[in-house]
Amino acid sequence: LFERAAHDELTLKVASDFSGWSFRELMRDLTPVAPLDYSLIFLGQASVGGMARLVRINIEENVIEVARGINRLFSLHALAQSLPFYRFSQAVPDEQHNIKMVTSFLTLAVTTRLAELYRKGHKPLILAKFLDEYQHYCNWMRMLRGAPANFAVTERLAQVLAEERGSRVILQPFASGGDVLVVSEPGVQQGLIKGLGAALRKQRIPFELDYASWRDGNSKEGLKVEQFLEKGIMSSFISSGLKALRSRDQDGQERKIFLSTEEFARKRSSFDVLVDAKESRIYVRGRALSSKELHSTKTTIKILRTLDAHFGKEVSASALPPSSYIDRNEMQSKIVSPLMQIVKKRLGKHLPLTITGGPAKNFTMRLDAGEVKIYWLE
């Protein structure tokens, strides 16, 4: 995404907003025929164990180093050859920026090859280039986000079946589990998916075919948002009584789960800490905190929400929501200590909430990942 300055200089614009266009809007000379078959298969929910999580953390550290190198390589190449007027708007990109840059490069590479595929059809060389770029992208995203527990064996079986047919197949997992996207040249998946399902069921691995482009076709409406909880949009296919819960895993990644009213009532007592901002209540293992236990639940929720928005980072007193607890001692005695003591008493666990600095208003607070899991009722 580039922004043209008044002196005709192009500057890379780093923003938190996302924009999207259809291929038809971006590239008007594309053929309307899809040069690929794709399907969605269900393998069950994601399952990343403790050791797997440590491996992912180590991989992410390596990725950050690789990202810095790739970022420098592309930057210098662009500055020296392709675009002499090109510069980064951030002089010293942070780690997340580096990861986003590499992801952007890989995404653009896939998009470029896909456009070429649409223009020229699935000729062997063009198809091979697209599948190569798409495999690089999928490998990168899997390192960053993980995959369903049964993904590795599924991918290998699919590749063997594709090789038997003299073709290739790419599987893209999603960290939250559920569906896996399967991509191949036309005419390959009809038999492959059937054989894959039989092989997985034989190994007692859950398998369902949720969507097949050769059977279900493409929607004329394109991508349609059926549900967007943050904007109050609820799918008509889901019960209006559905409860949406948000939490974070051990590496700080945000996760969402959806429970029916009955499931929520049954499982509420199993949650370490449940924050119901709408009702201004905090529950520890299903028991609501009283005003005797916590001086102000509303203020505590506002503070926790701010800390969660800056998860793993120091938040200064001036950045916290306005409250009567502007003094470090008051914040410690009325909010932090009571909450931590209640959690320790009921769960036998340490709440990873810290307050440092002071005295008076010169303090910071921080919320980290730990043995206590906090759920937010959306």
C-alpha cells in the first residue's frame, strides 16, 4: 500500500486497517474461468500441546531474524534499483512489522502468480510457479500460526495421492482448527478427496468435505460477511443465544470460542477468570466477586480491558482509564492486590498482573500470559 506525497514521492504506508479488492477490480483483463479446483475439508479442532507451543515460539524467534534479513534485502534492492524514490515510513521497523512485511511480500507473490494463471490458463510452467509461491506462503503461515493436530499426516497422504496422479496439491491450515483449504489444478481433487477421506477415516482421523468448487460452484455474491460479532452482526444460521468468548493462549495469541447458552451455563464454573463487561461482573471459577471482595468491579474491568489491549506491554498510569485510583498505592490496595489474592485463594494460581514504579502517578501496569486464563464474554 503506497501513499503519494506532495513532492511525488511514494511512501510505504503502514496501517492497521485492511482494504480488499476483487481480481476483477484490480485486473480487468482476467478470464472469468477459475483455473483451479479448491475444497474445504474438516479435520477437527486445533491441538497445540506444550512442547509444540515451545517449538512454535523458537521457530517464531528464527522467523523474526530471517524477516530482518529479507526486509533488508528487499529494501536495499528497491532503493538501489527498482524504485529510487521508495522509502520506508518507519525508520526502524519493529519485529511485528518485519513479520508483516514478509507476509506481504509472499501474499503479493501469490497474487501475481494467480493473476498470471487467470490470464493464461493452467499451463504447466505457470501452474508450477503459482503452486511454488503458494506453498511458500502456506509454510510461512503455518510457522506463525500453527495447524490442526492431524494436519501433517493429512498433508502427506494428500501429496502421495496427488503424486500418483502426476499432479500437486497444496493444503493451507488455519490455526483455530476446523477447515483446511485444498488447492490443485482442475480435475485432480474429485478422486483425490475421496481417497483421502477413506485413508484418514481408516486411521480414525475425523474428516468431512464441507465445500468443493467442482460440485458447489462459486457464489455470485463473492465474499459475504455473515457474522461479525464486533459490529453486532450475527449469522441467521447460529442461535441468537450463542455466547462468544475471547481469551489468549500461552504465547499471547487471541482465541475465540462460541458456546450455546446451555454449554456456557455448564462450563462457566470451569473458567479461571470470566469477565462480563456488559453486566459489570467478574467471575472466578463461576463465582462472582462481591463488592466486599473487590472495591470497584467496573473500574477493574476497564483497567483489565486496557491492559489486554496492550497485552504483554507496560501501560503507564496516564494511559489507563480515568478513575479515582490515580495513586500507585490506591491502585495496588484497591484493585491489584485484592484481585490477585482472590485468584490465588480460589485457584491456587498466580495472576500475571504487575504494577511497578511510583510513587504517586509514576507507575506502570502490565498483563501477561500465565497459568491463569482470562475469558472475556463478548
